[in-house]
Amino acid sequence: MSKQYENAGNYNARVYLHAVFGTNPQPWPHWVWEQIPPLREANILELGAGNGMLWQANAHRIPEAWTITLSDFSPGMLQSARASLAAMEDRFNWTIIDAVSIPFPDASFDVLIGNHMLYHVSDLDRALAEFKRVLKPGGLLVASTIGSGNMREMVELARAFDANSHYPEVAYGIHSRFSLDHGADLLRDHFEHVDRRMYPNSLVVTDPDAILRYLLSCNGLLNGITALAPEDSERFSAFVRDINEHNPLTITTSTGLFLARNTIK
């Protein structure tokens, strides 16, 4: 996992596929932003800030009175976020954080954001307890993730190329940790009010190289598993190109988020 997130390269390859070939006219970062209730003043923490795309896409919407801390477990990823947000770097506080041990006092934040990161956490129950601890009474957790049917056509494609492909292990392994299917139950162990919201979307991919880069980016994403051996890249690219020559590849997505509200005592 440490090599997977040494920098934003692998992350960006996955984001690119969704950002360029998604069919929903509303970009994912804009949709996520609109799920957060309007707040004139707020103390915000994002864990696993990735490449900073949520803030880059919504830069014009950030209230002046917000105090925002962006964090990541990986120094390389946090540096990538700082680079992408260089024009507004001073707008944020920056820190390395492991989600299972958040270095802030109780009741510090109005909103905590975990964007497609909870399935990577080493001890999810402990992390959720930390989220509850650092959120103020009435504070909001925004936790996005995927569902069990997410990108099933990618799994089928990988298996068609190689019946022994390990990509399904990566895809289904991630689903099993924290998904739209069972995430609400995990959250309700810590938060009384949990709401699930779905982002309607699919991918229509016309660039075989984007599919190749996506699969290569999944190498090491889960337990060091190789989704596609680099030495098979040329053969896989030709395989996808032959399919893509006649029709674009349509990929079903299952993406959304949970809003979990901390109990007001």
C-alpha cells in the first residue's frame, strides 16, 4: 500500500477514467460538495485528501470563514495535493494523519470528509470511533465509497483476457471492507443518523490506453496483489483495442456516499 500511494500517479489514473468518460454531466467533486449542507462558518477536516480535487473543483465555492485542514497518510500524496492547490495553498492547513489516531482534541470539527478512503484504513472500527470523537455534537461525517457491482465489466474484461487474473480479488476485496452495501451498518455502530446517497453514473470508454492505465494503477492497491503484470501491458492493450474498435466499452458504476451525523448531547 505504501508504494501504491507514494505519489498521486496511480490515484490520478483511476480518477482520469471516471472524470473523462463518466456520463453524468455533473462532475463527482461538484456532486459531493452539494451533499454537504451550507455552512457559513465551519472547521473542516479531510482525511485522505488525494490530489485535492474536491477543493480544486469547488475553489470558488469555499466560504471565507471556513478553516480547512487537508491530510493524508502518505507524505507523497499530501505533496501532490499541495502542488495541485498551489494557487490557494495558504487557504489550507496541511498535516500527515493516520485515520486511526487523529491528533486533534475532542469536538474539533464541524465536518469530516473521507473520500473513497475508508476501505484502506487498517482498523475501521477504531477510525470511526476517532471520527466521532473529533466531530462536534451535531457534526457531519461525509464518507464516500463504492458498491459491490461497481465496474463489473472491468472484472469481466480482466477475466476474458486472463482467466487467472487477480484483478477480481482487488475489486471484490475493496468492496468487502467498506461499501455502499454494508457501510451503513458499520457507521451505525458509532453514529445514530446515517443517510446513503447514490451518484448516478456510468462510463463509456473510447480510449483503450485509459483502461490499461487504470488496471496498472490497481497493482498493489490491496494486499500487494498484481491486477495486471506490467509485462502483459502490450498484449492487454491490443486485446482491448480489438474490442474497442467496434464499440466503446460501457462500464457500470456504483458510487455514492454516506452522511453520518454525530449525536447532539
